[in-house]
Amino acid sequence: MYKVLLIEDDPMVQEVNRQFIEKVNRFTVIGTAGNGIEGIEMIRELQPDLVIVDIYMPHQDGLETLQQIRTEGHTVDVIAITAASDMETVRRVLQNGAFDYIMKPFKFERLRQSLENYHSFYSKLKEKEKLTQKELDTLLLPRGTEEHGALPKGLNHITLQNILDYLQKQTEPISAEEVAEGVGIARVTARRYLEYLEKCQKVKMHIQYGGVGRPVNRYIITKNAN
């Protein structure tokens, strides 16, 4: 479970963001702060895994807070959720190591995808002590380049690769529900990726009949899939 600290001065926005975050598996909000000064104190006390911070706040804004987090050497990761859209702010936030930058107003799907990317990124890092260039590219390129090719809206390369890695380990066709449980994503999300992989001919679908109810679609990776 990832421990999340919210730093946001608007109580209504704070509550909406909290509800959004806790709708995503593995993420829980352990505290909220109304400005950067309170946020830094809570980071010291609670030691969260992830901070979600606004930029425009009284007393100490999000950028100053992010800079202080780095100056003090906290290893916590940061996602900015803010109405700030000017290039200078975006550049400075990213230079200070923010994992993602989400502009208000945003939809739940955008935050969900960011948190899933975060989980996928760190899950992959924990698997090995060292990475090859190809493995590192798989982690980093989806965040800024399209070397792997464009994916349909709502899909990302990290989750796609996690699904392919999981399917590589299977000797028999498995269902979307089994993929979802194995990879740690929602079943509807797993189904979207599997349908995309089938269109790309990287998996084959087998329809399993029998028993009461609808037939079950089961998937197995093809020999030429990477």
C-alpha cells in the first residue's frame, strides 16, 4: 500500500482528490495539509511514499515546497496537481523531480493512470538490482517519447509491458480476470489491453464454453510477441 500525503489549500478540492486517490488500488491518503509549511512538517512526521501537491497555495507554494523536499533530502515522490499551466512553472516542477504533472481541471481517469504508472514504474524497479538499457527505456520512454509507437488513449507502455511479461510466464490461456489479478490492475483495464494486444496479433484469444453463463475469453501470448 502506497502512503499518500495531500497538500492542497482548497478543502473541497482536497476531499475530491482524496476520494479519487482512494478509488485506485494500493493507494491510501494518510494525511492532508493546507499549505507547504504544514506539508513539510507532515512529510517529516509521516514519511509518505508519495506527495500530491498543488502549486498555488498561501504561505508556501508547491514549487517552494518541492524544492525544500529535495533540499532536505526526503526520498518521497511528488505528483503536482495544479491549475498552473505556464511553461516556466512546468519546467521548474519537472526539474525538481516531480513524477508527473496534472493540470486542473482533470478527470479521474488521468489521475488513475498516473498512479498506475507510478505503481508499475516502482514495481519494475524492485524486480532487479540492475537494469539493461532496453529495460530502462521501457520504463522511461513512455513518459516522454513515442519510440515504442502510439497507444490508444488511456493505455500506457509500462502497464502493457507488465501484461506481456505476465503472459510470457503462462503455459495455458488465461482470462482477463486472471491477468488483472496477476498484474494488479482492474479487470476492465486488463480487458482493454488484451483486446489491443489481440488486434496487434501479440496474443491469441480462445473462447471457453461450458457450464452455465456466458463463455469466457481466454488469452495466450503468441510466439513472436516481445
